[in-house]
Amino acid sequence: MRDKYDVFERFQNSFNRMDGRFHVLEQRIPIEVQMEYFKYSEQMRKNKVKISGDEYNMCIQSLANEMLSVSRKKYILSALAISNDVKAFRLLEEYVQHPDPDITNWAYMALMESRISLESELLEEKQIYISTGLGGKGEKLRFYVLMVASKEEPFQEYQRQTIEREFAYYLPKEDCEIERLRINDLYVELLVLIPMRRDIKAILDRVLTECNQYGNFVSDIITVTNVKELSTDEITEILDKRYGRSQNNQAIL
């Protein structure tokens, strides 16, 4: 796996330099929604929006009102999130159990912000918020990994078995959790939870080296992202570039 700018090393080092308690957003929330939420929340803080004790019951009733606009519900959820109040946190915690489908992601973001704000005050410890498009669990981040065959030849049965065996053996030893390993004719898709302080590049390099002891059938140029899973069209484009295909001679996945 080649990485001209050593992105993986900088990614790992960024966590190793941080002191504090990590909070990983577990839900898969599009980056665009997260950015919208942060900007909205920041503006509300600038405007010094406050919710008084008498307004909490009104918030509960408003959120339960199916006729209330999405924009108004976003306002209420964000106002609860920045209130630094335990009661507001409990309201958000209860609401995300059965949220309005149109603002489910917003509700999760609000709950996370409320939790961090409260813990910052109560624990007197730096709280570090980490969010990606694919989410995570505990102190592990979810990654999507695409690996392609070194040659434009379908994986043979023994190669498929080797991939399954080596990934299933090595990744758990590194405290990684495989959520999905899908082997297609010319590529492998892996969805995996990796501890944020672990060396991602070293882990993936090691397992690929183990696989390729049996014939160098997996390319060392792979795609790793924690933003989203790649679509079929995106995978096709990567394969076209890898194998030098012309647009008029594309293989069907």
C-alpha cells in the first residue's frame, strides 16, 4: 500500500497527541449533515439561546407534535443540546429512542453535543468529539476498505479462502472487528472497526502480506475511507483505472 503523503501516519499521530476523553459518534451520519448541525449550533450559541426550566415540558410536547415543522424541531433539539442541563440531556436521550424520521440524524448530533457539554463541566476533563461519515463504536472507528486483484483475473477458490482465513485470523488479534467481508470476482470489500490509536497502515499491510505469500494476487494499492462506502459505479471507476480499461470495454461487476 503506497501513500505518498503518509496520511495514515498523520491520522494515527493526531490521536496519539491528544489528551482527554474521546467521544465517537456511533451512528452513520452524512458529513454534510454534521457540518450543517455544527454551524447551526454555533450560531445558536452566539445568539445565546437559552431554555428555562418552565420550557422543558413545552419542548416535549412540541417534539411529539407531528404537525410541527422540521425546522422548528431542529431548533428545539439544538436548544436542548446547548443548555448544559441534565434534564435536557435526558429528554434528548429519550427522544432518540423514537425520533421523527426526518430529523433522526439531527437528534443524535444533539444528544452527543449535550453529553459532551455536561461531561466537560462535571468531570473537569477535556472532551474530544470524533465524528466520521461511517461512525464507530467505543474508541473504534469504522472504515471501508476496497482491495482489488493484482491482475484482471477473478480470484480462484483457494485465494478466496486465503483472504477469508487471514483477515479472520489477524484483524481480531489487533482488536479490530470485522463487520463485513465481501469477496467479488475482482475485488474485496471490508467494513471493519479499528481502534483509533492503532496503526491502520501497518495492520492492513500485514494482512495483505500474509495473503500474498500465496501468489501476490491482491494489489498493494488499496482504498481506505471512513467517510462512506463506495458505490458500484465508484468501484467500477477504480477498476477501470487499475486495469487500464477503455470506457467501451468495461467489465460487468
